[in-house]
Amino acid sequence: MEKIDEELLQQIADLHQVPTGSYNIRKNGKSIGSASTKEIEIVPKTNKSGIDIIVKPNVKNKSVHIPVIVTEAGFKDLVYNDFYIGDGADVFIVAGCGIHNDSTKASGHDGIHTFHIGKNSKVKYIEKHLGLGKNMGGKILNPTTNIIMEDGSEFEMETIQLGGVTSSNRLTNAKLKKDAKLIIKEKILTTDNQTATTKFKVVLVKDGASVNVISRSVAKDNSKQKFVSKIVGDANCFGHVECDGIILNNARIVSIPEIDAKNVNASLVHEAAIGKIAGEEITKLMTLGLTQTEAEDLIIKGYLN
Amino acid sequence: MIKLKDVSYYVLDEKTNAQKEILKDINIEFKKNKITVITGHNGSGKSTLMKLLMGISKPTSGEIYYNGTNITDLSVTARANLGITMAFQQPVRFKGLTVKNLLDVASAKTTNLNDVCEYLSTVGLCAKEYINRELDGTLSGGELKRIELAMALAKGGEVFLFDEPEAGIDLWSFEELIKIFKKLKNKTIIIVSHQNKILEIADYVLLLNNIGYKMGKKDEILGKIENSKCARLSEV
Ligand SMILES: Nc1ncnc2c1ncn2[C@@H]1O[C@H](COP(=O)(O)OP(=O)(O)OP(=O)(O)O)[C@@H](O)[C@H]1O
Ligand SMILES: [Mg+2]
């Protein structure tokens, strides 16, 4: 593995060495290392690019790492990964994509992930995105996540866009059955002329289903972000969306919430707040000796942590 | 140590569009290594004066000198680095920053548990319980106030500005608070307070009211208040 590969893997998946358990590392469209275990099987797809990740029922406290890196200038990767989580399983999944591009050509990765979450199973899923490299060459990431949650299942998804991504367009669709519980935490940082769009559609179809979407974003310079969420409550269910944004310089954040209660017992809440950093926070840090820029950077770091 | 020369501070009243005098023609000196307590009724301009000293607000006219140097145009950061340290009347809350993060910034180093323990135990808090707490709305008013003090102590400096440090701190801890001020022996201390117990430790007292100000040795100023018991503060 080259040095830049290691750096990307470390940043997106906290990998310092080959992970224990099941894993698949994809580089420039090809698997460069893969391992299955009897609990979590990784099967390459034959009809299209991608893998099936099959977690056997009742497998507990296991993890699977499937990071993707793109280092070839101008390479456009498209991958379909399907996750089948067995009933009663409890697993930790680390995905994410890092692009390194020093050229002027655009590199990109579109990852289409579909989760079938079995009854009473529990999944924690982390997906980090990062772009590295100078020059104008685009680092484009368009992840799509489809989540189908069976009765009593829990899914916690954390997506983090660490910076350097020229443009991203994320799409998250979820359907929740009885007592299913979905938590989505999203953190996005954009700078320069970057753009990021994130769209959620969550449908709560059975009683006891609940979703909580927490989005924190920071837009600097001339960057633009758009947050669109739609929560449909079609049962005795609960939905909460919170979108907090900090804007600096000439940046812009647009938040478009939609909550649709189709059932009289649905309880849906949306909160959104966008604004610049509170002046008194900067002032306080300046009284401790930081410059204004240092103060802003620290506040942003804390906010996205 | 710190000298104010003809300092005035006016704000524009948004309703009447007229200038409103908050502080007018102040000429005073805060003496080196002495404790000065600023007192006066609500809205008399005490916090405003502290903000002028820290550089958070700029005087409408007049100059401020620090050890003979004109610092009127110095930024907050520059004054902090010169050695001016302030604990706010209303502590600022931070979404996402922990007590440790802020103590790191204040002390300009990466603190370890021992350091944090030292700063927090001085203000009567148990380090372990607070070190990783976010400095947000989940902390009580008194806790925030104590952490605000701890940050000032962790930063250190030559001139300490404490704006109503006793506000929200329970009576039982009052003696501890006084000890903190007494410990800062070779420092210049300026405290805004309404409390007798704090006035007692003052070397100098600055009395602000809506018609002017009076500064002098504690006995001079406090004697006057006592002699004119029935007089209102504003008439002293
Ligand atoms: N930007 C402003 N616009 C209008 N009025 C202001 C502004 N800043 C301060 N003031 C007024 O100046 C006066 C002094 O305020 P300051 O906060 O200094 O009072 P204080 O003496 O610290 O009062 P307290 O004892 O309540 O803390 C108040 O009447 C306040 O309303
Ligand atoms: Mg005040």
C-alpha cells in the first residue's frame, strides 16, 4: 500500500493496519484486500460492481470495515453494496470514502448502500468522507443510503464529511416498521467554492417507529449547503429533525424541512437554526488569548465534534 | 497600573436616536497590586467599565493606559496577552467545547487531569465530574460561574477583572471565594460587587452612579455611604 492510501484509510476508517474481522478495501474500483468470517460474509457481486455483506442472525459485537479510496486522477467509481443484517444481530459497520486528487481532472465515488435490517437487530454505521489534494480537480462524492428496518430493529448512522470534498450529493431513504428506531447524525464542513446537498426521506409506517435526525453543518468562504428532509408519519410514531448550521464569510445554507403527519397519532418535530458564530463566544476566547481566527476555528471544531 | 483619562462611553438609544451617556469623563487609576472593588446600582455602568478595560468595548472618547502605555486601540487578544484577564458577569456557553477544552485554551497548554484538578478544586468543583462536560446549558448557573473563575485563574495574568464573581455562588462557599482573591497577592485585582464581605477586602473602592463616580480608599468611600444612610446612593 502506498503512503497516501494509508493516510486516507486512517482518516476515513481509523485504520492503522489490516482490520480484524471481516473487511473489504476498495481502491480505484478494485478490491485490494478482503476477508470474510463465518459470522460476517463478504461476497463480491457478479452482475455489477460491489459486494454483499451478510451478517448471520444473532451475531453479536462484531465489526466490518469496507472503506473505499480513489487515488487515480479522473477516476469515477460506482459501487453497489448490499447489507443483509440477520435477526437479532448486533454489529458495527465502518464505511467511508477518501479521494486523493492532485490533478485538474475530477475524481469521484458514488456509493449506493442498501441495508436490510433484520428483526430486533442493532447496527451502528459510520461513514466518513474526505477529499485531499491540491489543484482544481474535483473530489466528488455522491452516497446513497437505503435503509429498510424490520420490527424492533435499531440503526444508528453517523456521516461525517471532513472537508476537501468539492461537491457532494447525499440521499438517505428509510422505511421503518414496528418499533424500529433510527438515529442519523450528520456533520458537514464545506469551504471555498464547495457545495453539499443532503436529502433525507424517512417513512414511519408502523406503530412505535421513531426517527431522530441531527444535522450540524459549517459552511465557510463561498460554499453552499442544502439540507432537505421529509419525514412521513403514517402510524403512532415519533419523528424529530434538528438542523443546526453555522455560516461564515459569504457562505450559504438552505434548510427545507417537510413533516407530513398522515396519521392522527404521529408526532413530528422539526427544528432548524442557521446563523453566524455567536459574537460573545469569540470574544470570550479572545479574552483567553486566542486571535479571532483561532477562536472561530476552535468553535467550529468543537461544534463538529 | 491601569489609568483612565477622560474616558466616556455613549451608546445610541435606538428609540429616541439620541446619545445616551453610560460613563462620562472618568479619570481614575487602578493601583498596582491592590484590590479595587467597583460598586453601584444596577445599570450604573460597572460591567461597561470592565469591558472597556478588557477591550471588548472601545471608549467613545478618552484613553486607557497600561503601565504607561496607551492601550486604547489594542484588541482583546492583545490585552489578554499583556496580562489582563477577565471573568464575565454572565459566563458564555459553548456548544461542543468541554471544560477541559477551555482550560487548555486558558492555560495555553494541554492540561492533564492533575492540572484540571488544581484549577477546579480551587473553585470548589470536583475535576472528574466536570472535565469532560460541555460548557453548555446543562451546567447550573453556579457551576458556570465557578468554571468562569477557574478559566481566569488558569489563564493567569497581572490584572484580574472579576465581574460579580459572587453571583450565584452559595453562601457556604463565600469564604473560599475571598481566599481566591487574597491568594492573588501580587496582582492587581478589580472586582465588581455589591457584597459587604467583598467590600471588606478592598483597598480602594470605586462608586459608580448615574450622575458620576467617586474613587478612593475604602474607608473614605464607605464612610461616606454610612454617614449618609438615608441618602440614596445616587446622592452620595
Ligand atoms: N448597547 C447598549 N445599548 C443601550 N444601552 C446599553 C448598551 N450597553 C449598555 N447599556 C446600558 O448601560 C447601562 C450600564 O450597563 P452595565 O451592564 O454596565 O451596568 P452594570 O452596572 O454592570 O449593572 P448590573 O449591576 O445590573 O450588572 C445600563 O443601563 C444598560 O442598559
Ligand atoms: Mg454588570
